[in-house]
Amino acid sequence: MNPVNYLYLAALLFTIGATGVLIRRNAIVVFMCVELMLNACNLALVAFSRMHGNLDGQIIAFFTMVVAAAEVVVGLAIIVSLFRSRHSASVDDASLMKL
Amino acid sequence: MENLIALLVAAPLLGAAVLLCGGRRLDAVGHWIGTVLAAASFVIGAILFADMLGKGAEEREMTQHLFSWVPVEGFQADVAFQLDQLSMTFVLLISGVGSLIHVYSIGYMEHDERRRRFFGYLNLFLAAMLLLVLADNYLLLYVGWEGVGLASYLLIGFWQHKPSAATAAKKAFLVNRVGDMGLSIAIMLMFAWFGTFAFGPVLEATGETSEGKLTAIGLMLLLAACGKSAQVPLQSWLGDAMEGPTPVSALIHAATMVTAGVYLIVRSGAIFNGAPDAQLAVTVVGAVTLLFGAIVGCAKDDIKKALAGSTMSQIGYMILAAGLGPIGYVFAIMHLVTHGFFKAGLFLGAGSVMHGMNDEVDMRKYGGLRKYMPVTFVTFGLGYLAIIGFPGLSGFFSKDKIIEAAFAKGGTEGWILGGVALLGAAITAYYMTRVMLMTFFGEERWRHAPTPSPAEPSVEPAAETHGEHAEPHPHESPSSMTIPMIVLAFGSVFAGAFFGIGDRFIHWLEPVTDHAHGHPPVSALTVTLSTVAVMVIGVGVAYAQYGRRPVPVAAPRGSLLTRAARRDLLQDDFNHVVLVRGGEHLTRSLVYVDHTLVDGVVNGTAASMGGLSGRLRRLQNGFARSYAVSMFGGAAVLIAATLLMRAV
């Protein structure tokens, strides 16, 4: 199977994720969309690794997974504490950081 | 002998210090301390004079180095004195007339509770004036120059409870500042171009200096002289300075301080000799002031202000002579000395009249006083004959020489200057005769109930502080006042003949100032005869107007010229319109430029920055998703740009 198809899939997933980040309000959904984008990147990296015949892309994909795991820990903690204090998980409600 | 020079200055300076710091316990003896120390200065001057006469003409100059004031490499300022024939003349005039006026003030200021302070100021003036004429460099001269300005300010405003006196003092000080600026610039120029400001090196260096530099220095010195000597255009302070006590007017504003400008020009003769343009400016200033002062003197009803106009005019003669160069220097100084005698005498006479008339100064309320004040009448009369140049008296010798020298300038200039000087002599005779007739002759106008004259606003109602509307009882002044007047009258009568006959004064001053014999286009005898002729005409016209007709108590409206002259030929109006209004407009327009242009640029920058940031601030709306849009947008732009660059 042509590895380029994986790249099309990765681009599709990334676009879906980005669209989700931009248009959804629920923090959990936004968060999942971010994860989707990260994994789209991972897929692209692994596909490149396969296409070029070396392991660089796969190693970077591992790094991305570690970073994504750490990000999940911090992100979910923030979302939970935000929900506790405001009883809402809408990202638009948390808009206090402006002039 | 040299060591005595410093004592000339030190004696009155000590007097000033003691009297001004001594406090009330010296009130009883203060005037004696002041008078004795002034006289001490005169005695020391006389000793030095006798010593000087014993030497040959070329060895007469004495110097005394007191201490180094600013001993810096390349900037040597010394406190050092130089006593030559020119300084000696001034020392004798200043300390001599000064001592006489101290004696006079004992009587004149008898009822003033601040008499001690008055004598302190007089001593301060003497010290500063002697420092001015004894200094051997321009910087020390400047110290004396400012010192006399200070003393003049303090003494004009001595009766500071009168607002007019306080204002007059301020005016004199401010106008003098303009002149002082000229002197300080001249000194700076000298230092920049010659590297020194001592008389000797500066005046020697003039030989190899370009004419332009000498003209610049000369014009600045002329400005200084104009300020101190009340010459056009800085003349406006002298008339108001008459608010001071009369002895002050006699000493400072007639005999000594106002002649400092003449001294400065004669002392700096070498500079002016090398700068014909500056010399021409000096003669023009002198000639204009000569007529200006004389015209003002004709219209004033205030006896002191009439004499002030006359002072201005006579100093105009001196400045004119000083501007003529070596043919005039000696005569400028000679007229200065004789003028010192007769004008001080006239002022003291005026003071004596005021003393007997409840401090009334309006001549229209005098009349027929010769019976009541015989001594004042005779001394004033001799001073009068001297100033109009009556043949044989001192003014005749000195003024005639100046007129002769003016004609001898040569060419059209000579004719113009000589003509102006002759015309001035006629007007002098006119206004002095007017003063004489209004004061001592005619009907006794003070016997009528005095009515304030609304047409003459410049006359202060001085009488009201004393006698209210009581009729004055004219009486002769005490002997402390009459004796100085008699001495000065002697000087007015004989000084000119003493100086003039046998050219004594010329030989005396020649080593310092140089002298060249002028050759007038007409014979000297013709000039003398025409001087006498115009004098007779002036006296005759005045007699026809004021001697044969009664003088009205209220001033008549008068012609346009008379009214202008009563307002000092509109000098204050001119200053107000040109300088005060002009200055206001200038500052207003500068403020406008500052507000619109300078502030506009600064404020405009700030406002546009503020507006821009106000708009940029809208982007910071706090919504995480809009930030995400900009992130994605930015990333898309970056990628597009990268691809584009790669494609190219």
C-alpha cells in the first residue's frame, strides 16, 4: 500500500482536529481535538519514517506521545479545577485574561 | 606712596561697613563717621596729588598690586590699582565733591530717622566709584561699575515708602543692567581676543588687532557707557532717579556716577582710536542725547527733573567730545570736572530751595525767592552762569573747547556735530534761564493757595507729606548746607579758567589720553563768539517768555513738542510700545510655537501610539479560540511563505 495514503489520512485527521479546536466550546472536546491533531502528527511522522527508510520519525513519535501524556495530565487537571470553580467546561467562559 | 592708593578705597568702604553693620547705637554719630571717612579719602587723594605733581610728567603713573583675585594659569585676575593723571582727576573730583555732599547731607537729612543708613550708602557709593576709576583692569572696573549701580539703586529708593521711589530705583537698576551686559560682553571679547583684560596689555594690543574686532568691543563699551551715563537709547532712568534725596541726585546722578561712561570711553581711547565706526557711533549718541536732554529740560516744571535733563545733555557733550578721539578726550574730562562742580552746586541749590519750600518741587509754585534765600540765590546763580557758558566762568572754557573740537572733526560731520553742539548751547541757556527766572524772580506764586495742576501728572505731590496745604515759609538753609554750596560755586567760577588758561589741563592729561590739536574750519575766535552769541539768544528768548510775563501757576497745555517733552519725549512710551509690548508679543508667539509645534509633535506621537494600541487591544479578547485562530492563521501564513520561497 502506498505510504502517501497515510499522509492524506494524517492531513485529514489534523484538519478535523484543528476545526474541532476552533469551533467547539466544551473544553473536554477541544482537548480531545488537540489529541487528535497530535496523533495526526504522529501518524505523519511514522509514515515519513517508513518512506525514508530510517527510524528518526518513529523516535520523534515516541517523544510526542510522552509529551502528549504529560499534557493530558496537566490539561485535565486544569479543566477539572476550572469546572469545579465555575461549574462549566466552556472555554469561552474562561475569558478573564483580557484588558 | 603707592601703598596709599588702596586706602582711598578702603576708607569709605570701612565707613560703609561700620555704618551698615553698626546698628542703631551709631545713629547719633553715624553721619560724622561717614563724613570723616569721606574726607579722609579726599585728604589721601590730595597727598597723592601733591606727590604726583612733584614728579615728571612721564613718571607720574603709580600702581599697587593688592592681591591676586583669581590666580589661574591663563586667567589672571588681580586686584590691582593704577593711579595716573586721569584717575587722579577723578579721585579728587569724586572724593572732593563727595565730601562736600556728605557735609551738605548732615543738614539736609537732619530730620530723617534713617540718616545713618543714608551715610552708609553714600560711603558705599564712594568706595565703589573710587574702585571703578582706580582699577587697573576691566574686570575690577566692572566690580566698581556694579557697585555704583547697587549704591545708586539703594539711594534712589532710599525713601522706599514712596511707591514712585521704589519703582524709580527698580527702573534705574534694570536699565543699567542692559548697559552692564554690554560691558561684560566687551570684557569677554577682550579676554577671547587678547587673552587678558588688564588696561596695559589690552590697550597696547590694539595696534595689531583688526578694525572689526575693535569696533565690536567699542560698540559694546558704548552700550555700557549709554546705560551708566543715561545716553540715548538707555536714558529713561535718569529723570525718574530724581525720586532719591537731593544730595544723591547731586553726587551720583549729576557729578560722578553718570560720568563713568565718559571715563570708560576715554580710558579705552586706544580701542576707539582704532575703530572709526565705533567713534562715529559715540559722537552720534552724544549729539542726539545732547539735544534730547536739552529739549526735555526745557519743558519740565519739576526743578530736579529740569536739572536731570540738563545733566543728560551735558553728558551728551562729554560723550560727543570723547567720540572725537584725541582732539576731544581732554576736553571731555575737563567738561566733566567743571560740570561736576556747577551741576552739583545747582542740585544742592535746588535741594536748598526744596528744603525751604516744604519739599515742593514744582517751579511754578516758586518765584521771587532771591530775597528769602540770598546765599542759595548767589551760589545757584553762579552755577547757572557757569553752565550756560558765561564768558570767564568754568562752563565757558570747557564747553567752548568741545564745540571747537566738534567743528574740527572736519568735513560734513564736523559741521553737523558743531552745529548740534552750538544749538545745544542755545537751548542750555534757554532752559537754565527758565529755571532761574521761575525760581528766584517774578511774583511770589507760593503765596496763593497751592492748587494741584492736573496737566502735569509727573509731579509728585511731595508737599502733602509735610505741610499739607499750609503756605510755605521760605528761609535760608543751615550753614552745613550753604558752605558746600559756596565751595562748589567757587569751583564753578574759577575751575574753568584755572584749567583752560595756559592749557594746564591739556598738559596734565596729555601723557595718559594723548592730545591732538584740532583745526576747526573757522577760527577759534569765531567759534567762541558764536557760542556767546547763541547763549545770549537763548537767555533772551527765555527772558521774553518767563521774565517779562507772569508765569501761570497751572501749567498751560503747551504745544505738541512741549507735551511730548513733559513726558520725556515719549521715551517711556517708546520703551513700552517697542520693548514691553514687543517682548510680550515675542514671548506669546514663542509660547504659541512651543504649544503647537513642539508640544504638537510630542503629543501627536503619543496620541497616535495610544490610538493604535487601543485598536490592537481589541485583539486581546480573552477567548482561547480566537487566539487559536490567530495561531493557525500565522502557521498557515508561515507555511505558505516557506513553500512560496521554495518554489521561487
